[in-house]
Amino acid sequence: MSIEIGHGSFLRRIAIHTGAGFVPGMNAVVMGAALAAGKLGWELVGIRDGFDGLLHPERYPAGGLITLNPQLIENLDPAAAGLLGQSPRVDPFHVRQIDEDEMVEEVDMSDHVLDRLRAEGIDGLISIVGGQGLSILYKLHRKGLNSVCVPRSIENDIAATMVSFGFNTALSVTIEMLDKARQAAQSARKIAVVEVLGEQAGWNAVLIPEVPCDLRTVAARLKDKITPGRPYGLVVVAEGATLVESSPTQAQPSSLKASLSPLATGDASDHVIKRSGQAAETVARGLQLLIAEETFPLVLGPWVRGGVPTAVDRQLGLCYGAGAVRAMKAGKYGVMVAFQPPDIKFVPLTEAINKVRTVPADSEFIQIARSLGICLGREL
Amino acid sequence: MNQPDNPSALTGTVLNIQRYCSHDGPGIRTTVFLKGCSLRCKWCGNPESIARRPELSYDSKKCTGKKECGVCLKSPFPEGAFYVVEGGADDKVTVNWHLAMDCDEALASLCPTGALEIFGKSMTVDEVLDEVEKDSSFYRNSGGGMTLSGGECLLQPDFSAALLAGAHERGFNTAIETACNVPWRFVEQVLPHVDTVLHDHKLTIPERHKKWTGVSNERILANFKKAYETFPNADFIARTPLIPGINADEEHIRSVLAFIRPYKNVIDYELLPYHRFGLGKYELLGEVYELDDYKTPSDDLVKHLQAIIDEAFGRSGQESEGGE
């Protein structure tokens, strides 16, 4: 039986939206899902800006939902930025609101999200999300949402899939930037310490979170490598890399502790902010104290989050989007579309959350890196 | 709703009671930090005070890991709330903040190392005042007393009013620290019991105030004006958390001065230079601090702005401590 919704007769109406943070290739996922849904006679609508289009439709003159009709999809540039928009916070369990007394408060609007989906005749939701988003969608699924997730991660740290879309583009940009950093180091006759993405997994880096780094080991290798004929160095450190022992230059809590904060005068003041650039700064200054060479920190940070998706990410996104629709057709919910070579699988969300796809410290990848003469910061 | 018939038994959510404070009003003071805030200032140094309810925190430095402990990985802790990253640098626990929301004081107390804690607890007025009473001799000698801070202490008006009235009954000077983003009825209920009102003028322009704190300042400024006029016997001290690039400029300082100087009971205007101490607490709560690269204001800038204030208060040429 077909139902009259949106632009015509459809057998079913499903929706797609994105989690917080930009990853190149979002449009490819939307295209894949729309094409596959169209083949089934389903209508696919996009929710603008995370859940905002659903929760606050009044903010959007053209409506909070975008009908992803064939004409729109035909003209959609898969290399362009995300059609659906973004929101910095996509968590319906903690929606920041201003109440009737003009006071800010975070409220649980998960029930409202489910009600709004029902009211719109949407009976399945494809979510393009990272690690945090998977947990949120898992909670919504437990509350009854027909949820299928597509993994996106420029750090490639989502478990249960060999690769998340966005990673290949980020890696390509990272390599391009490292080439430039090497040229800069070469011309300046210094050591460039480049911080790349990787909070918990080091697929983009050399000094990685999985292998605590001993700066003395790195310093010794640099001493060996830096010669009059090659008077420069390049160190690539993940933002989440850890040191075996504190760097001599690590920031110490100041004596100026008079503070608005009750705990700033207690133990908690010993915590330093983990911020972008901290790893590069710590390693660069630490190395400079250990060897008679000048170092300079560089931070790739947000530069690798944008850009035109690579062919791999476009292909992967298209595949994941269509795969999500196929999961719904098969009645599989509470799942994530995963690339587990040689096939695409639909894995339960419980297999993806609370896990991190780390670089195995005893893997052949590590051994190969060693055989290439790459110093990982520690002899294993 | 609390029990208004028996004020000393009223309960509130208290974050911390800090003794021997010297920056939160006259003399030596005990500052009672209440939980809950109605603003979301991006520079906030007290993230643990923002939520109104008690909340979980996790300090990985205190965690001894799965091999030695692993208590939180099993029942009665919620399934999936805690996990260990296989192949990670160590076997310390990671919190899935989305699934750990239901962890309460009873559960957190099961953590043998204290890595899990709950920020905030329910206390009665008498319990708080008995704690404050311990330093009463210091208050007498220094002219100090009790200060209510937060969060926003006016968000718990029944509790705050009872605490302050109780403090007065015990002979303590009283002060509050407030941003005043509450309905006037809350202000009206609490301020009769306050000797000194330390109040924040964070930004002057409404749109910018909304951008950086979450709400416009129109109601806040209206509350300030009404408070100055309604409580002429209270001392008001204006304050500005001074953040370069946001509000650390002459224009803001002069705007605040223009606002407060007509009122004789606004006795001072203090600058609180932005700092980053304790901001690692965001990590303890699984949150992200948004002002990543903001610097503390230079001494020269603080001195320059302080000189403008001193001049307005007729203190030109005098030494001034200028904030914290």
C-alpha cells in the first residue's frame, strides 16, 4: 500500500541527518541513500542541522526537512559541503534551551524527537555520525527509534568497520600538509613537529596514542638522522599521544590560584586543558631541550577536516548511504553499516560503541613502519 | 518545592564549601558554592557548577585500571557506562558519558580510588550554617562572614534566602556573587538578607551578551537597576571577568561605569582577569572547553582599565589591587 506524503505516492518515508562536526563526503552518503530509497519507492527526507530541523522547524523558512527528490539528487555535487547542514551539538538528550524565565538549561528532548518523527510519518532514521553520535543513536534506538548509522570519522577510530568515510580525505590532506612542513623544515634547517588528528587512535600519525612515546628515543633518532647534508627533521605526533614521562617543559599549575572556581584551589587545578596544539608544543619544546637543534610546532587541526572528498570517500559514502537503506529494507535496526572486507555488513551498535579502532601495537603495520626506519617513539 | 515553614530544614544542592576566602566580600569568609547556573558563559571556569543536579565526574589520574580494579566495569554500574580501550596506551577506564548519566552518589562511592565522584550534594540550611559557623571567630576579627556563590545562587531562592537569613541570625556578614539572570521575584526574595552584592557586568551590548553567555543582558540590567533602587542599604560591587577579545576594552568598562556611577550604593567596580586555572575540570565532566586559545589579559591592559575605574571612583593615583 502506498501513502501520500511529500511529493507523491511512496511506500515508506525515511529520514537522514548528520551528527556534529564536518567530514568530507557527506553529500555522497545522502546521494547513496536517496538513490537506493528511490529504487524502493521510498521517500527520503533530510533533517537540517542535526536534529534542529525537527526540533525547531520555525527557524527554517523553507521548513526543517528537505525533500531529497530525484531532481535535487541529480544536481547534487558529491564534492560539495554537506547539503543537510550541521549543528555544533547533536544530542537530543541534552538540548540547550532558554526557558520561559529566560534561563538557560539543558533538557531531554528525546521523546519530542521521536514524537516529531512519528508526526512527520518517518519510520526510520539514517544517522551519519561519529563515535559520540553512535552512543546517542543507540540510546534513541533503545527508546524505539528505527535507527541505522553510517560511520564517519576522519581519525578512522570507529570500531567494527575497517574504514569510516572521511578518513581517506583527511589522510590525503595530512600527507600534503606534511610534505609542505618538511619543505619548511628543510629550508629553515629546523625540526618541524606537526600535530595531526588522533585523540585515541593513531592512524594519521607516527607518535601515536597507542604507544607511549619516550622523547629520549625520538631525540636519539633525530641526532642520528640530522647531518650537515640533511639538516632538518620531521616529527608527526597525534594530538592524543602520551609521553612515557612528563616533558621538562610541561605546564605547571601557577601559584596564582585565587579563583572563581571552588576546585581550582584543590587537586583539580593540576589538570591542564587538553587543547589543540598542546601535543606539538610539548614534544617540540621537550625535544629542543634534549638535542642541540631548533624545533617548531605546527598544528594541522581543523585544516584536515574540510576539503573535497577523495574518490575513495565518495565511493565509500555512496556505498554506506545505499547500504543504510538496504539495512532498513532488511528490517535491521540499531545497526551500523560497516565495511568488513570483502563485504558490507550491518553490525549491531553495541559492537561499535565503547570500542576504539586502535593501531595494534604488535601488528605488522608497526613492524613495517620500523623496517622503513620510522621512529615510533619507543622500542617495543 | 521546599518546606517554607521550617527554614532551617530547607534543602539545597551545594557544590562546595570553601573556607578562608578573601576575594568574595569583606574580611575572611566562607564561600558556599551552590549548584546550577542560568547562563552558559563560554569562558566559565566552574563547569561543575552549571548543571542544577548533582553530576558524575571522572578523574583518570586516580584510576588504577582494569587489571588492578575494574569495579565500575561490572554490575551494579550501568551496562556500557564504562569501558577500557583495547590496545590503548593503558588499561584505565573511559566513560561513555551518554550511558553513565544515571550514576549517583551511591554508585560513585563504590569506586575505591575516588576516580569517580559526584559534584554536588543535598544539604540542609542548618548543615551548611554549622559548617560556616566553624570559622566564626575569623569573621568577628576580620569583618568577614558567609558568601553565597555558584553557579547562580539566586537559582535556589528559598534555600539561599534561608541560608542568608540564618547567617544574619548567627551574626555573620553576608554576601552573594550573582549574574542576576533570574526573574525579579528571586532577587526580591534573597536580597533583603544580603549585606554585599557582588554582581557581574559581563558584556554591555545585548547581542554580544547573548553570543557569549547564551542570553541577552536586558533583563539582567533591569534587575541590577531595580536592585540598586530597591535595596539602598546593601553595598553593591560590580565585577567584570576580563577576557581579551571579548570584553577587555575601554568601551565596555566605560559603559559599565556609566551604568553604575549614578547609584551611590554601588561602592566599587572590580576586574577579574581571565585565567585558565581549573579548566581541566571540563575533562572530568566529559565536556569540551570552548575558549581554546584565549589568553589572559596583560598586566598593562589590566592596569590601564583599572586606572579608568579608579578615576571614575575618585581614586586617581592610588594603588589598587584590581581584581584577583
